[in-house]
Amino acid sequence: MSEALRFKNKLLILGLYLFLLLGNFPAHGQDKQRHSFPIKQYKLGNGLQVILSEDYSLPVVSVVVAYNVGSINESPGKTGLAYLLENLMFQGSQNIGRMQHISFIRRTGGNLNATTTEDKTIFQQTVPSHQLALVLWLESDRMKSLEITAANVEQAKEALIEEIHQRKATELYLESSLTFDRLLYPNLAYSHPVIGNEADVRNLTVEDVKDFYSTFYTPNNAVLAIAGNIDKRKTEEDIRKYFYTIQEGKDIPLLSSLKSSGKKTTVISKESLAPLPGFHIGYRIASPYSQDFYPLKIIEYILLRGVTSRLYKKLIKRIRIARSLSGSIEKRKELATFKIFVSSSNEIMVARSKRVIFSEINKLKSSLVPEKELRKAKNIFKMDYLNQYATSADKAVFLAEA
């Protein structure tokens, strides 16, 4: 280890420690039962899931369409498709010109956003409540008739490749993070970057894009969540008007299962942009739908959240052996992992930081958490949880993802 660490600033130690926790698996969507606001859920005949939540505090409405597709649905050699489609969804459809979706929303005084993750592609708009029908029309048109042309695809590919180059040129510890994910998720679908690999993106064809769109951007693979100042009956009528005639898509391909030996793995990676040496530690933990998941979330808060968390107090404030500390529980479909990253000024501090982290983890196995500390962690978690639906936009995203 010491020989490898002679690279000093340019090295990153990657530690993967797989800790499998088994538990029962409650039904999906359980989070929606933990809130205090009213919702109505139903499904159209074409499979589109609809969630409505009335909130009359402001004269606005937020609309989210979440497709259950992300980088985990991509095939070997076809990475970047989900991210590419997010861009193409603004390039026009049968009745809407290129980028007009954005201009329509902005003309109302509204705002919009889109994001692609490993397992979701989410489109969100917030507009004055009387403009709800406009948003439903815009979303329904691109769901059923997206314009996928050679020119649009090539333009989107070039933009994506430029983004990949920019990320490589500016993002610290990028290569180590990608290597770490390949260790933590030993399956291409779960481990490759959402943005895709440059060689794959260059080779994507119009037919690849059309096939991906027709497979995954369908009503039976989507959730429509609307939160805000709405007339529920009128809203349901408009949803039926714009979405009911869209044809249900074909069956969604099943994801391959993830298998792991559960063995401890350590890899050393050279980082050209790393200003300091550091290390990643990860545990594969209970499913997000397991009864063990929320106790593990509280452990995340005890160890990592805030300046009073155990690791921050020890590594940053007291003995000052770490220069940066970050970490959280990350969810990818039915998988969850507990990740920690630390950078330190030299290899000696790296080794000391690792010992402190494992010491604190072992304390949680052998000693009870003091009541005051546990209560503080639970209160911070509760505040963060409630902030997930502080606004109508937050609420719509929360409902679509839950």
C-alpha cells in the first residue's frame, strides 16, 4: 500500500466493503402514506398512473411526468440513451416545434426543469393554475409523437459529447467515482455513468433512439403527478382529454438481477485532477423497500449529516485529519448503498481517517446510540423529509418518485 501511495496527491484509495442486510420488503409507494396532505391516485386504461394533490396556498400548479427509465435500462454499447432522450424531448413533436415547449412555459411566467438519473427521467413544470391545460397538452404531445430525426439526434449527440468532455476536464475524483461504482454495482446496467460513455454516444443511431423512446416513454411506464391550486374534477377531465387516447406501450423489459460475492475489495486509482489523496468506502445495504432502510437512514444522519455528526466532529473539527467529508445513502431502483468519501492532506492522514471511520461504524454495532443524539438525528431527518414537499413543485416530484 505504501509503495502505491508514493503518487501522493494523484492517488485515490478505493475501498469497497459489502455489507448485506436482509429484511422484509413492504409494498412500493409506501412513502406516499407518510405525508399529511390529501392525494388521489388512479390509473388510466393505457396504464398511466395519475396522482393529484390539491393545495390552495398559492395560485400555481406543478406538473411532473416521471418515466421509469434511466441509465440502468440501457444495453451494453448503448449508454447515454436516457440522457440523450431527455434533451430530445424538447426538440419538438407533432404539434409543437423545436424548443417551443420551453418557450410556451416561460411565456406563462412559469418555470421548468428536467433530470435523468439511474432509474428515472423526470420533467417538471410550474405555471399559473389557469395554464394547467397547456402543460397537459405539451406533455401528452411529446409522449405520443416525439420528432426523432437524424438532425435532432446528431445535434443532441454532439451536445452530450461536449458535456462528457467538460465533465472529464473539471470534475475532481471523477475516474475514482466511476471505478468505485463499477465495484459497488458489478453489473453494467447499474455501474456506468448516467451521462454515458463517449464511444457509445458517438455510435448511437436514430433507430437506437426511436426504439428506446417507443419502449420506455409510454403511458404504462409513466407517472403523472399534479400538485397545486386545481379543480380536481376539471383536472381529471383534462387528463382524460389529453392522455386517454395515447396507446399503451409494449411490456417493459425486466432488469437483470444484481449478484455479488460480498467480498471486500480494495482498488487503487490514479487521478490526474485530484488535488489531494482520498478514499471511497461503500456498503451495499438493505433495499429501499425493506424495513431496515429507515434505521440505516438514521445511521447516515448520525455519522454524516451536519457539523454535529460523529464523523464530521472527529475528522474535520477535533483531530482535523480530513480536508473534506461527504456521503449518503444512494438509491438505484431496488438497490441501496451507503457511500462515504474523504480526502486528506497526505497518505498518513488517509490511513488515520479510515481507522476513525471504521471505529465509529464498529461502535454502532456494539453500543447503543445515546437518546439525545438519536433524537437530534431523527429530528434532522424529519425536517429534511418534510422539505421534500415544501412547495407544489417539490410535492409533485415527491409523489411521482415515491
